[in-house]
Amino acid sequence: MARVVVLGAGISGHTAALHLRRRLAKEHEVVVVTPNSKWNWIPSNIWVGVGNMRTDQVTFPLAPVYRRKGIVFHQALATELHPEGSPDLAAPHVTVRYTDPRREGEVAQLTYDYLINATGPKLNFAATPGLGPDANTVSVCTPQHAVHASEELAKVIATLRQGVRQRLVVGVGHGTCTCEGAAFEYAFNVEHELRTAGVRDLAEVVYLTNEYELGDFGVGGMVFHQGGEETTSKYWTESLFRERDVRAIVQAHVEKVEPGVIHYEQLDGSRNTLTFDFAMLLPPFRGVDLTAFDAQGRDITSEMFAPNGFMKVDANYASPVYEDWSAADWPSTYESPRYPNVFGVGIAFAPPHQISTPRTSPNGTLITPAPPRTGMPSGVMGKTVALTIVDRITTGTATAARRASMADMGAACVASAGTGLRRGTAASMTMYPVVPDYARFPGSGRSDKDTFGEIGLAGHWTKYMLHVLFMYKAMARPGWHLIPE
Amino acid sequence: MDHANDDIARALMPSAHTLRERQNLLFQFWRFLALNLRFVTMIFKGEH
């Protein structure tokens, strides 16, 4: 009998757990440890954040699904990894602290044969003073945050209805944030709501981002070939900003947020302020607070994890110089170089470098998006690692790991720009590969045929369809495994 | 200071025809099929 412990039940961890359970014989145990009691389809949180969806439409309780599928569920927070065991317990294990109300605060040790670290990000609001729903801005990172954002937005719309001008700022709250796509979506959904409410003329909408230019999205932008012409995601995105009258501030690192005032630095070194009546700024991410120890109890956290808290896997972390970076640096097996039975997937793995060109201000501030590794790539990584573990358990040998590098993986991104079955719109993009490979695709680093963008109602239908399909898949309803990651 | 808003001011403004096309139910149904065919094709590329 083998036991596989999955830390985290986001897109990556939940996908891995379901595939493991489906492929492994019942004698083997699949265990999920996550501090949350509910699964959340995060891409739809933006719709909760403008009041167009309820939280129960983007979440469901995990316990009944895991009970039905035969997956052991611990609602707990992983705090320590002991991949070599410890002086007290010889088997590799993880220490967890329960968040389950019935066992709140209780500490336990769970042994494992294989471990998947899919813990996702720690929302690092603390990196920017004054950032976050407990301070001066709102967020849509969790369903609760999104509900709060929706309530604050409703207050602003009520003020606008009284004829008072308002400035709404949407974007990212630090120079190293990721998920610019989500900020972009929320900006245009807010703009759509303002128009629907009939108060658009009194509102100024500002998109504040760490991207070097619009359309970067943390992937260095895209080149599209449409109608026999070449265009870029920059021109394409700027056109949408012009059409919808949204202002933009790019190359920005938010230094601090005071009530009603954002202080930010730009790549040219200038320091500026922006007043606001409503601000949704996404936080930067870091790895969750996991510490690791060897068999003697020595702290090996810095050997297993990068300084930002993300787990080191089979990537090439040795190239500090941008000019030396290549697609081959990106991991493909997600195996820990130190422990082949430990894997890091989704946001939890440490990327070897940015995808967008890194840039630093004259003051030494890094202002560059971190690489996105959410959504589709995250699910693919989860499934790939699950299949590697299944291979190893069923054959009883250390078979070669399956591979799925972001440098050989495509991604579809549908960025909502407003809801409504007849009035909705979205910017739909595909790119292949996610990480540009300039050796395979000279020029843009991506396939001309498979990288494209389109704006329209069809994108909204597609995003809504993805919402329905992925909720269905995550609930492990009949045929769930036929829906691709 | 950046030049984002100067660039936005110079960006191509979609024509009335393009804007109508983006919301036209029949045309968008066709685009929905084409878009999803493209997504499915792309999903099955690569190693997974």
C-alpha cells in the first residue's frame, strides 16, 4: 500500500488528487491537506467582485466530493516537511495544523510515500504597506475578498448616482505581481458595470500595472497574425483601452497605499501619487510558510525552497543573466532535485526566471511581472505529476517522470471584459508555448498558427462555458476526466 | 512617466462595423465554434 499526500486543493492539487484516485487501486491512499473547506474556481471571482455571481456559484465544499471519491481529506495547514523523516518518526512525513473547526489547532504528522506540494501562493499583502482588504484597497483573490470588492463598488456607484465624480483604480499592488490578466479582466468588468449602471460619464477608470507595456500579461506580450497582417497584443489591448476610455499607468511599482492615495514608483525612477475612491489592487505572491528539515532535524528550507518561498524543482536556476535564459531552463517533471518522491506544481514551484524581460528602475526597484502559472498550465502539471506517481506505484520501480514543460505547453486565456449573454464581451487569447522558445520559433518565440487573439461576445460565452465545465469537472461528476485540463 | 496614454490615444479605434460584428449573435456563434475548435486543437498540442 502506498500513500500519496497532496498539499493544497486548488486547480493543480485537486486535479492531481482526482487523477491519482481514478488511476490507483483502492489499496493505495490519496490524502489531500488544505486549510480551506471549499474549492474555488478563481477565474470567476472577478464576476463575484462586480456583483454578477454569488460565492456559492464559484465554490463548493470539498469534503462531500472527497468522501464520494474515496480521497482522505484533512482540513489543515501544512507547516513542516520532513522528507527524510525525523528523529521521532523515521518515515517521510509532513506536519499539519488543523483548521477544521472540529480539530482547530490540533497538530498531526502525516507520513507519505509521495508528496505533491500544490500549496499555491501566499497572498503577500504585507509586501506593500496599506495594501489589501484589511487596509486601504480591495481584492478579488478569494470569494470573500470579491464580495467585499463588490460591496465597495456598489457604494461608489451609489455615489456616482448622486452626481459626484469618482476615480476607480484597478491593477496590481507591487512591482513583482503576477496575474495581470485578472486585473485587466476586473478593470473592464468594472467599466462594463459602470456603463450598465448609467454612471460611466462621471467615472474615471485607471488601470495601474507593473507591465512594461499594455498587453504584456506577464508573458512578454504576444504577436498575432490575423487577416494576413502581424499585430501585437500591445496594439490590440491599447485599442480596447481607447474604445472603452480606460486610462493606463504602466511600469509601476506600488510602494504604499494610504487612505485614498496610491504612492508608486515607475521604471524611470519617478515617484508619483494617484488619488482614488475605489482601488482593487492584486497582491504579489510568495510561497506559503513551509519549513523543511532533514533526518537530523536540520533546517533545509533554503535548500528545498527559493528565497521567495516557492519550491525548487527540476528547473535550471543557475542562469542569473537574462541573455543566458532559454526555454530549456523551465522544469518539465516538477520533481524535487533532492527528493524524487516530492513534487512541486502550479504556483508552488519556483520558476527559473521571468517570462517578461526583467527591468529595474534607477533606484534599484525590480518592476517586472512574475510568470503566470495558473489555470490551464497548473492543471496540466497536476495531472502530469499524478501520472508519474501512478506509473511508479503500479510498476514498483522508479520509472522516468512524465514531462510537461511550460515551454512546450499551450494556454488559452479568456479575459472577460463584461458579462451578459447578449451584451457580454471578452478578449480571447491562445499562446503556444507559454514560455517563448526562440530556438524553435525564431522571432516571437511562439507559434504563429497557435498564438492569436480575438474580442467579442463569443469570448464571453466561452468563459461562461469554461466556468460551468470546470465546476462540473472539479465536482468529479460523471465523465469529469474527459474534460481537458 | 510612461507613454501609455499617448499610445492609447493613437491606438486603432474599432469601426462601427467591427463593434456591431463583435456583438452580432449569428456572427459570434460562428466565432464561438471557431474559437473553441482552436482551443481544443491547441490543448492537444505539446506533451500532455
